[in-house]
Amino acid sequence: MARRKKQEGKEKKKGAAPDAKERAVVRQEKKAFQAPDLSNWKPKTELGRKVKEREIVDIDDILNNSLRILEPEIVDSLLELKQDLLLIGQSKGKFGGGSRRVFRQTQKKTREGNKPKFSTLAAVGDKNGHIGLGFGKAKETVPAREKAIRRAKVSIFKIRRGCGSWQCGCRTPHSIPFAVTGKCGSVEIKLMPAPKGKGLCSDKEIAKILELAGIKDIWTKTRGQTKNKINFIYACEDALRKLVKTKVHPEHFKTLAIVENSIPLEQEQDRTDEGKA
Ligand SMILES: [Zn+2]
């Protein structure tokens, strides 16, 4: 946190930089986003209707039956979502470009001139076992962000949590039950269970995703061009999806304390209290 504050301070000092204004606008846009109002929502799909009429009250009923979510409002009304935009872009500047930005800016050369496009990657999660990632691209920043968030909500999936660390063996779901590897392009990432209190030992953007998914302690090992953040993030998604795909022997559900669905909040409270004591 301290480092982030320092960076912000630096940005303020650099007020004369050409893209400082632009960045300020982006930051405002990020803040201005509020939870959508669901009272005016008119469901277009059967599943949406069921959710609106409270026939379905648990997102795990949808995900366990692999029903397709086509409306982002479904996820909004079933989960308390937190969202974040991941830094996949880079500001223009001297000496190899500036700091990381939320929007990646690309250009197409045409007869009329350059046509810029903005793309961004959003992550949504309930910090309780559900996570979704979405990529959005448009001619301007706002629609790109809207697309990304919409797609992130629609493509939400659940993960398995547990404690597979041989150093810990505490049988509470604060980490992951076993190591998994994910791949996208040249990037390979291995997520490994870590003992309690270790924290998220990974790249900052990956840590954002893991935090939104509800994992507290993890070790990671990577290979390949991890500076390509889009591939890096997709590799992480691949790894997280493998947590559920992997077949587990029934007896290991107990020994590794595997939790598939979301943990009720009361239990969560107990857990944090125990941690403090
Ligand atoms: Zn543990």
C-alpha cells in the first residue's frame, strides 16, 4: 500500500506530463462506477426470469448444473460482487513508455489517419469462491470497460479452495487444495498451496484476481513472457479452472479441507476471528 501511495504522489508531481489529464479522467471513470440498479431489469431469458422471481437464490445451483448465464444481472442479483480493472496497457512516453494503465491503446493506420482503440480486462468476484474475467475492446474507454465488466460477469466460474500445504495442515480453506498449472501462449503459471499467513506471493495483477476469488495464501511459479499481461492473466484463469476440473478422491475432500461452493458468511467470520486470536 505504501508503495502505491508513493506512486500516486509521483503522478501528482508530474502534472505537466501530456497524458496526466487523460489518466485523471480514467481514474474518475473508475470511481464513478456504481452497482447497477436491478429494479428496472426485465429478464430476457428463462434463467433470468427464475432468478428475478427468486426461484433460484443460489448461484451454485446455476453453476453446478452448467446452465448458461446470458444476462449479467443474474450474477449481480445473486452475488455481492467486487470488481477491478487489471493493468494491461501502458501509457505512451519517453524512455520505453510510462507506467501501466488500465486501458491498452492500439491503433490502426487508415487513409484518414490513425484510428485508436481501447481494450481492457475486468475481473469480478465475491471473495468467496467465485471469479470471472472479461475482455472488452471499443473505440472509446467507457464502452470498452462496460463490455469487459459484462463479459466478466457472464463468464463467472467457481473454484475449489482448501489447504494442501504440508507445512500447515490446518484443514481450513485459506489456500488451494493442490498445485495446478495454467498456460496461455508462452506463459505458464503454477499455483501452489501455501501455509496460513503467507499471503499472495505472485505478480500484482494475479494477486488481484486471487484476492477476488477468495484465496488468501498462495505460492506461484511462472515461465515465459509474463510481461504480456493478457496472456499471463489468461494462464492464471486456466489454472484456476483446473482446480474444479481435476478429479479428487472422496477421502481427500476431508484431508485437504476442500470447499467447492461459497462458505456461509457466519462461518467466514468465525474463521477470521480464530485467525486473530
Ligand atoms: Zn492451512
